[in-house]
Amino acid sequence: MKEFSNIDDILDFAIDREQDAVDFYNRLAGNARNNDMKKTFEQFAQEEMGHKARLVKIKEEGVVSLPNEKVADLKVADYVVLESEREDMNYEQALVLAMKREKAAFKLYMALSDRVDKAEYKELFKQLAQEESRHKLRFELEYDEYVLREN
């Protein structure tokens, strides 16, 4: 992982990753083959934009508190693999890629929480990791509902 010299470097990095996620979900929405899929990906793009906005606000104003809750992990993303985003992805492939990206975002925020000293920032990154875990769960449930049950 990149070396950071201060919390602003960490926040800038996280903000950039959230923008990558916004762009990713907007691309998937643009390539969606049906309205339900398009709406799902647009909703995730909006949620990632909310994460980015939160990080920007934290960078400008300091730490804010987030709710803490336990999120189930079905571990579906641990057992499916897709190399990279492609324009011709079907719904199943898009869901797998989305799960993997959310899992990576979770790991990123957990790693960032280990790299900061201030307790408030540790908690912030752990809570952002939790939100990414919640996103992964939503994709896992969607995968379970629409892919696993059809097979």
C-alpha cells in the first residue's frame, strides 16, 4: 500500500478510491441490460458519492461520528472470481465484480485504520469498512437471489 505522511494523505487516497467506485458503478449502470440492474448500480454510485462527500467533509472539518452496527457476511465474494471489468459483462459477472470491489474497499479501510494513530480516525475507517461490508452483503444477497437460485 502507498506510504502516507499524514491524515490528509490518507483521506485524499480514500477520497480517490471512492471516486473510482462512483465511476465504476456509473459505468455498470450505463451498460445495464435492464432497468432493475441500472437502478441498483445507480443507487450504489450515489452511496459511494455519499462516502466521498463524508470523507471530504471530514478532511475539511475533522472527525464526525458514525453509527456502529454488526453486518452479516455470507462470504460469497470469497468463492467467486472475476478478473476485471468488461463492457460485455452479464449481470452475474457484474455482481461478482461488485462484490470483489466492495471486499477490497473493506480491506482498504481496515488497513487505513491500522495506519493512523488517532482513535477518532481509527474508528472512522473501521466504520467506513463496515459500510463497505454492508454493500458487499447487498450484492451477495442479490447474487444469491438471482444467480444461485436460477442454477
